[in-house]
Amino acid sequence: MRARLLALCLAALVFGMPGQVRADAVDDAFARGNELARAGDWAAAIEEYEQARKLLPGRSALLSYNLGTAYAHVGETGLATFHLRRAVQRDAEPSDEIVEAARRNLGILQRRAELDAASAGAQISPPESWWDRVGVALAAQGMGWLTLVCGWMAVLLLVVRTLRTRAGKGAPAANALALVLGAIFLLGGSVHALAAWSDEGAPRAIALDTKLEVREGPGKHRKISFVLQGGSRVRVVDTSPGWSKIRLDGGLVGWVPERAVGRLDARTATTAAAAPKPGAE
Amino acid sequence: MRRRSVLIGLLAGGATLATSAVAWAGPTKVEVQLGNPRTQVGQGVYVQVVVTAEGDGELSEPEFPELDGVQIVEQGTSFQSSMSFGTGQRMTRSVNKTFEYLLIPQKPGKFELGVTVSVGGKKIRPKRVPVLEVGGEAAVVAPEEAQADARPTSSDAEVFLWPTVDADVVYVGQPVLFQFEIWERTNADVQLRTMPSFDDFWVEELEAGRRRRDMVAGVPYRVHPLLERVLFPQKAGKLTIGGGEVLVTPHGGLGLLRPRRRRAPYQVPGKPIAIEVRPLPAEGQPPGFAANNVGKFAINSAVDRTKVEQGEGLTLTLTIEGTGNMRLVEPAEWPELSGLRRYDPTVDFKLTVSGGEVGGTRTYEFLLVAEGAGTIEIPPHSLVYFDPDTEEYVVAKSDPIRIEVEGDPNAAPTADADLEETNTEDESELLADIFEADALSRSNPEPAWLTRSRWLTGAAGVPATIGAGLAVRAIHQRITGDEASQRRAAQAAKRREAIERARGALASGDGFHGALAGLLQDVAVDRAGPEGVGLPRARLLDLLRERGVAGVEVEKLRELLDTCDAARFGAGGSDEGSRRELFHAAQALIESSAWKGGHG
């Protein structure tokens, strides 16, 4: 009995320790990053934050925000934009303060990128318009649930109306409500399907390199079509081994190395890990 | 089976024999054949190195000893191979490879051509080493004083190189147009082997002219323009432009009567020329003057718009036009801009040659961002240059530009600065700070329950359910019928019953007229609709007319009803015949289309 208890304790120690150790390592790396950031050593802070990010099994809005802000301080507009956008994603569960601060920093980065692009003659995605936000909202889960609920409510009301009519009672309110809900279901469902399918077929991504050479085909021997400013919003419309075909909102398309764009729908920000470290040049 | 094994054995033996001959087996010979053992400086001589070997393996290219003063030009390689079977049934492969070179001596002397060839890793030398004897004198070409736009005067040479400049005395930085041509009147191929050298010059390349014909002392020549360059001297003194050289390969004769004689190519050197470059005058030279600002220039500035909002960007274009070194011309330091942030410009330039003058345009495009509000002036931009014609330093200036900036109350206050270096720092200060926490907040989001396929299933369920409901209802109606059809069926049954009752009373007459009158009344009320229930007869008949029943039909109904009333309530009785006639008339009326259907 005693031996069995000992074995159980040992097993708990063996299987339970790595998670705990990893959690501590994440917090330690994050704390070291904060300390270095406070001291103004942003490049070293980024290394610590990246270490924490690699060890973190899930998402953290706080880590993404701090990492993005650190990249912004060293002038890595693309990586900064990518991590700040990840910080405000619902999956990362950001607090209101983080969302507010991240949006502010994203605004500064956008302005900085526009000026860089204008002075270097690089292409850049246009500022996010209300139409982009509508697109995101239409593709969101909430819209999917709304359309489904409306559709099934309309079905329910039709059943009620039939029963009341059979019982010799009118149901004008049920008729009107069923019509409205049916219309929401049909229209909302159609646009939700279009937006969601579009997002899935051409996922959103961010140009990570400060200046990204976009080529006519997948391969370094292909001619450069245009130069894209880091931080630009793009959609990945096709892939080839090691290369991604991207499309800007304006319709410009071209191929870039796969590691040069960070997909916003990724469960973890693995793409950014392959990006060059700041201060490496 | 036995024959098959013998065949395999033979094949294996053949393969063994073949593979045994892979290495160089037989004698290897290297022979050097000189086209002409005596020649002159600059006159080319062909040399052939013939390597003969048996077997197979690696065979290197010949290596010449260091021949100081002889240029070696590869001409090509030829290769021959043959197979033979000796008496011992052994296969022998013979290889004969010939390498051809052109030797162009640069100085007189005797040169031993001790060639080495590596065959199968073994170095082989020729049994006889030929010696090339070169006569004449080494071409020591001293630079000549350049003369502007000079023309050749002697027609002694069949081929010569002719460099020309458009000016022989210039200032540092002043452009000189250089042209390099081959003049020839021989049946030969002329190949440029060495380019002229342009040490101490900044060079801009231009497109060379087209081939033409020209005369020298009455002798016609074909003129091939090879190069055209704009040279900008970078230092004062006598600067030399190297002569370059060409290789002339004469064509052989037609060879109709005797074999065509092959003539070796020869080298023709060009003459170097020297131009005098004067230093820029010290008198009146502004401090920090850019040495390449020599020529004649004008500077202009323009903006893409003069009215902007605070925080908005605009483009300032600065254009320098004129003659001179447009690539290296340097405007004065950019003036301080108040209320505008300036970013590094994009620079473009275009070189033109017009009327023998070299010039063009140089364009700077600045991105400016309006930081202040109100009227902002872009001060003049200036360029200091030296005019070689007037031998004076001149300051060219652009006109000032005024911009109206509409204030934005939401614009963040910014310092009046045009330093890009401070830009990032300023914005870094504006960046929201990092957040600190004792422990990192984590989220481990589960994949969303409402996946695409689930949503699709749920959405498709809505129309499917409605469709299924409608289908069930239709089937139910088909089986049980709806209210209207049930009512119509009940009415029809009721009528059938009344008709049968009247028919049954035809013989006796008991209740016949009452049944018939009730039937006709029901038909009338059905046709008139719910409003007809309980109406007096006259009003009911009027209502029937309003409902679109023809007047004749209404009158028939009235007559039938009156007849029934008269029989029921009057004194006169009726016989069976009149009852039968009345029954048929009523039946005809009921079946008439005018009484089909109801209202409401």
C-alpha cells in the first residue's frame, strides 16, 4: 500500500512537473522581457518575449501586446502590426485597456508605415475602412449564431401560426415577425456565408518584413512586381511550397516567401518566429 | 538453356574487355605546331597543340609556360576518336584532340613554347619544343595632346583607331564628350580587345552612333563608332585617356585556283590622348563648394497642391536642369522648414546630349507633412555652380512657395522639426507603454463550436423544415381535404339528399314542393354567399344579380320558387306530370353553370 502511494506520488511528480516548469519559464521570460523593456533595451526584451511566446501553449493578449509594442520601438513595423493585431483578437481575450492601447499603437504604426511607403515608393494597403469592419463582423461567429436563431425562430412562428389558424384564431403578429426573421435569416445568412467562405479561402495576413519584395511567381529568380510596406494587410490566396500568393485590397497580387507574411488566423504565431530578429542587421 | 548461358558468358566477357580499356593504355603524344616561327610585335601567330592518346580518361587543356610579353588567345578545340580491334581481340580506342591558340607578341625576343598536357594525371611534354622568334620593337605609345574634334589625316594604315574629344582644355568637373571609332578599309573582321581607359574621369555612357563611310586624304574608309562617353575630369592636370586596341582578322582569298591561305590576325593599338584639366578658380569659390557643380544649371521647385489639412502630406518636387554632371550635381543644404516635416527624397535623373552639350535633369521628390496650421512658406532652394564660360561662381535659386494649412483641432501638437531622426523617437514616445503583470494572462481558446459545416447544416435545416411542413400539410389535405372542400362536399351531399327526397315524392306529391323549394333556396343562398342568409326573397334575388348571376337565371329561380309556393300554400293541387316537369326544370337550373360556386 505504501509502495503504491509512493509510486503514485512519483508519477504525479513526473507528469505534473513539466507543465508547471513551463508555466514558470513563461512567466519568468515575460518578467525578464518587461524588465529589459523598462530599461529601454527593446531588442533584448523582444528576445525574452519571443522565448515566452514559444513556451506558451495558448494565446496571451498581454504577451502579444508587449511583443508588438517592443517591435514598434525597434522600428519593425510589420512584426509590430502583426502582434498588436493578434493582441486585439477575441481568441486572445484582451482586456479593455489592452485593446485601447493596442489600437493606439496600431494607429501610430499605420501612420509610420504610410510615410515610409510614400518616401520609399512602396505599396501599402489602404487604411482599414468601415467596409473592412463590416466584412469582419459578417464573418464573425456572432453573425452565424444570429442568422441561425432568426431562421429557427421563423420556423417556430410558422408552426404557431398554423396551429392558431387551425384553432380558428388569427396570428397577424406572428406572420409579420416570421417574415422579418425569415428576411434576416436569408439576407444575413447569405452575406455571412460569403464573408466566412472568403475568409477561409483567402485568410487575412500581415506583411512582416519592413520592405517586402513581391514577385511575379514563386521563386527568387522571378521578377519583382512591387515592393510592399511591412505591416500591410493582405490576403493569402494561394500557396506553393515555401511561398504564398498574396492579394492587396486594391487587387495587386504577387508571391512572397511564406515566412514573410503572418497569418492572423493561426492558432499560434509561428510565422513570426521565422522572421529576422531585430538588430540583426 | 546451354546456348543462353554461353551468350551471357560472351556478353560478360565483352563487357570485361571493354572496361579493361578504360584507362590510358597506349602511348601518348603531345605535338606543338607553330603557324609561323618568325613574326613581328603585334602580329599574331597560330599555334596548334595536338594530343594523341589511346584509351580513355581525363585529358587536361594544355598549360603554357609563363610567356611574358605574349598574349595567348584561345581559338577552339577539335576532337577525333576511333576504335580498333587488334589480333588479340582487344579493343583499342584512339583519341586525337587539337587545341588551337593565337599568340600575339607584345615585345621582341625568343619565346619557347614548352607546353604541358596532363593525361590521366601524368604530365606529358612535346618531344620538340618550338621557339617563336619575334622581331620589331615594343609599341611604346606616349599619349598625344588631344585636339578638339580632330580628324585623321593619313590614309597609310588599313585599320586604325580614332579617339576624339569635343574639348581639349577643360575645368575639373566640366563635361567632355569622347568618341572612339575604328576606321578600316580592309577585308577583315575587327574585334575590340581592350577598351580605352578613363582613369581620373567620372564616366557616363551614351549610345554610340551608326556606321558610316568617310574619306581620309581621298581614300574611302568604313567608320565603326565603338564608344561614346561623357567624361567628367575629377582632378586637375594632364589626364590621359587610354588608347585601347583591336584585333584584325583578315579574310582569306576565294581559293579558286589554289588553296586558300590562312592569314594570322594582328593587333592594332589605339593612341592614348591627354587633355588638360584646369583646377577650379579659388577666387570667389564658396566654402564647401561641390567640385562637380560645373556647367550651367537652373533650379525650380513645385508642390502638388497648395491647400492641405493639418497632418496631411504633400509632395515637393525640386528640379535641377542644365548642362553638367547631372548625376553628381549637389544642391545646397535643404533650407529649414517651419511647420512642415520633411522626409528623405526620392531622386531621379536623366542625361541628355543635345547640340554637343551634355546635360539633363535631376529631380528630388520630398514628402512633406503639414504639422503647423496657417500659411506656411517653403523657402527657396539654392544651387551654387561654376560656369566655365563666364569663369564665375553662380547661385541659382528656386522661388519660395506658400502653402495654406487648414487647422485640425484634433491634431496632436508637434514640434517644428524637420529631422527624420527625431521622428521615430517622437512617435516612440507616443506609443502606449507595455503592461506589466505578476503572471501572464493566458487564454487557451477552444475551437469554436459553430464550425462551417455545423452552421451550414443548421442553416439548411430551416428551409428543409419549412419544406417538410408544407409537404406534410399538402399530403394531409390530399388525404383528408381542407375546410372549404369539406364544406363543399357537405353541401353537395345535402343537395343530393334533397334531390333524392324530391324525386321520392314525385309520385305521391307529399313534401315534394317543400323539399324542392328548400333545395332551390339553398342553391340561391350558396351562390349569394353569407350575406344572403336570412334575406327576404326579393332582396336575395337582387343580391344574386349583384353577384353577377344573369337576370334570366334569376327569373327562372323566381318562377320555380313561386310555383313551389303556389303548390304548397295555394288552393290548386298538382299532378305527377307537372311535378316531374318542375323537378326537371329545378334540376336543370341547379346544374347550370350560373349557379356553380359560391361567393365568399
